[in-house]
Amino acid sequence: MFSSRRRVYLDYNATHPLLAEARAALVDSLELYGNPSSVHDEGRRARAAVEAARRDVARLVGASPEDVVFTGSATEAAVTCLTPRWVRDGREIAVEALAVCDADHPATREGGQFPPEAVTRLAVDASGIVDMRALEQWLAGLGGRTGMLALGLANGETGVVQPLDEVRTAFAGRDVILVLDAVQAAGRMPLAIGELGADALVLSGHKIGAAKGVGALVLGRESLRPFRLLPGGGQEHGMRSGTEAVPSIVSFGAAARIAAERASSGGSYFRALRERIVERLRAEECNFTVVGEVAARLDNTLAIVAPGVKAETAQIALDLEGFAVSAGSACASGKVGTNHVLAAMAAGGLAVDPAMGLVRVSLGTDTTEVDADAFSASFAKIVRRAQESMRARRAA
């Protein structure tokens, strides 16, 4: 039976509910029926709305508006960047080797447009931090060639944030293009593309409360860019052809304005809620592990592994009790197989069974202490029941 209590949404890393401001901007923009590439008044008004949104997205990551390229999704933006063909100072260059993080989202982990033999998956440690020795070994193998490192700034399942200062130091003086997947980091930590040292950032609209169906790649400088993935009419400064989806883009701009404000102000609230859940679970004497607990993490993200508790089973049970959580990233949740993030971390020394998966709780501004306590009580009950059953089977 479904619980009579109200639904509690704890899956903000999968998608953020559409913000009221983004919804209003989207609805208003439906009146802008002109094609943004048309030169008449209707077209110019649509173009003005797109360019205003471009400025807002640029501000979110400290970039120049002309370096923001709207795409249909973050995955499209990532695959556009992950290509062996780039242009530097007007000349095509060949990127001959790609390194990705084995615990990252498939949009980068799978290598994009690179042939499989050119892709190296870098191991991670028990916390999910990229193995610096593996990175240094890959760099040594580059020789004088141009390489690319594609890295998730913050892991969507565990919230673990990569140590960029250490990463940049490792390849200082080498010809390495740095592409950062900032999908989960945007709006949850301050971002400035120049300070990050990235040559390209990947963003998603719906992860920060915009409508689905829009993403962006943001270039670190105008003189370095990937070849376009979609040729055609030459929209988006020739970087992404296809008529711009004005309503989705306008909603992205509205969400970006709010995300920029929240990035520097909401962390302590989320961190307190996250730790409240952990404390309540420990008080219930549950046997569980907080994945990535000793590493720097996004304040809103909590990944839990409990021995004897199958993540998908826990997710279904919680859903029946009124809680929306994830058993991993939304693109992989519900698919049969070992959690690749946990598998990578287990290979790095984390004492977990990757086949059991993890339960991810991701908090948002609507999450309350009452929600956190209710979730803790329900999850503790599920864990105790599963672990008691496991002990009984072993005793039999």
C-alpha cells in the first residue's frame, strides 16, 4: 500500500523540478514564434531572448557569452567536445589520446567520438578520486602528442569532487585539453571556468531547474574549440546547427540566474540536512557505509551502501512509502548490472559489493528536516529488515 503521507522528492541529481521562474519564462517565450535566425522583428525578438539566456548561463560559470553554445542536452555537449578534431588558432589539430575517469558518467566515460583504442579509463581510489599515478602514467605515454582529459568535476552518484589543483599540476607544461563535466556541480558550488582551468565545460538545463531538452558547452577561450558535431545551417556561431529551442533556452537562462545565487549560499543548509540523515541512521544502529565520506563532496548528495540491502529493492520499498530516491544515476537506474561507479571504487579499495548498488539521496531547496527525519526512519526500517533476514539465513 502507498503511504498516506505526502511524497518526498529526494532525487534532485536526476533532475531538478522545474523552477517557477523557469516555467514562467518558458510560457512567456511561447509567444516568441519567430525563428531566431530571421532578420525581421519577430525573429529579432526571439534572438534577443536567446542571447539574454546566453548571458545568464555565461554568468553562472564566469564565461564570456560568445563562448556559450546551446545544445539539445549535456550528453550532446559532451560528445561534441570528445572528438579528436579540434581547432586551435584557426588551424585543425589532432587530439590523439583521451583519458576519462572510470567512475564518471557514461557521456564522458564511453569516450564520445574517439576510437576505443585511443581511450584510457583512469582508475580511482576508494573515495572515487582519480588515481594520480594512473594519470601520470597516461601523461608519460603521451610524449609530445596532444591529449585530452575528460573529467567529471563532481560525481553525480556520490557527490565526490575531484581535486582539480592536483590534476592541473600533473599535466602542467603538456599539451592536454581539459574538458570538465560540470552538470552536477552547477548551482551547487561556485564555478568560474578560468579558475577551473578548463578548456570546455558541459552543462545541463534540467539539472538546475530548467526545462528538459537543453544543455550547453562552454569554451574556455575563443581560439580553441571542437569541430561541430551537427553540421547544417550554422546556428550557434557555426558550432551547433539546428534552429534554437527558444522556450527551453529561455528557461535555462532563468534557472541559471537562480543557480548562480544558490551556488554560494545553500551549501551549509544542505550539509546540515545530509549529516542529520547520517546521524539518525547511526542512532538506529544500521550497518551502512557513506560512500566517499572522507572526500570533498557536494553538500546535497549522500550515497549509502548497506550490506545485504539491494539498492533497487530499497528504492522500490522507499517509493512505496512515498520517497523518491535513486539507485544510482538516472540513466543507469533500473538497468540490470553492476554499478560501474561502485565497481571502480571497489577496485580502488572500497570494501563494498558493487552488485548490491547504492542508494543516492540528493537534496533540494524544498527538502525539510521533517523530510530528512522521515526518510531516515523509513530507510532504517528497510535496512534492519534486510539485515535481520540476512543473519537468519546465515544462521540456518
